[in-house]
Amino acid sequence: MSEIPVRLARLGDAPRIANLSRTLIEAGLPWSWTPRRVATHMRAREHLTAIATDGGELAGFVLAQFGSRGVHIALLGVAPAYQRHGLGRRLVSWVEESASIAGLFAMHLEVRAGNQQARRFYANLGYRETTRSAGYYSGVEDAIRLERDLAVASPKLRQST
């Protein structure tokens, strides 16, 4: 599979992102990342939304929120046909590089406790599980919080601040 380009998302991409999120991430939960919510996220100055498209098909996306102390990955999704080809890793790297440029080195996110594939994926990227939040996902499922300190992961990043 050739390398799929990653770019900043446009507002017109919000419905496709929301629909893929509904299928991949929110299966079995009430739909919270609707097209309107994704578009609202995209409009916020401190938020980042990047997508990867293959031909016109949405292959993957990442939504992140930049705060004063760190960056929260709100959503990451890769369409099944594109999984296990490094696209998820590239999307996370996009956010991590943006965070380090902004001088932010604390990364965090939550995953569904039962999503072992996601937990292994993030562990392989250097994220560590820190806490469990009971009923985090609409009272249906617990969340596992994961964190990564980019400055510790790459001392070179710390020198550039």
C-alpha cells in the first residue's frame, strides 16, 4: 500500500469523519461525535483535525485539543482496509509533532477499556495506562486513560524549547 497523504481537514470533511467515528469508535454507544460536533471541534482555534484520504476515500482521521499544559487526542480512527499499515501511527505522529512545535509535551487520551487492539497500539507508541474511569462512555463502558511525555520520549525535543 503506497503512503497515503495526511492533511488538515476542511469543514466539508466533518460528515465523513463523524460517520467513520460512529462506525469505528462509537459502535454500541450513543452517537456523540456528530457532523455538527466534529465541525465545532474543527472551528476551535486550539483544536487540530487531520485526515488521510486515498483517492477520495477517507482512510483515517485524528482530532486533538491543545491546552495550556498538554494535548488531548479526542478521536483517532482508521478505516478497516487501512489498518495495520502505519496510518494510525502517522496520524498520531502528526499530532505529536504539532504538540512539540507548540511547546507541549504531555499527551493524553482515553480508550474503551474493552478495546485491546487500541490499548496495544498506544502501548507500542510509548503511551502508558494511568487510570480507569468507570462508565466514562455513556455509562456503558469504562475508559482507560493513557499518557505520554514527549520530552522524556525524545530528549532532542526538550532541547528545542
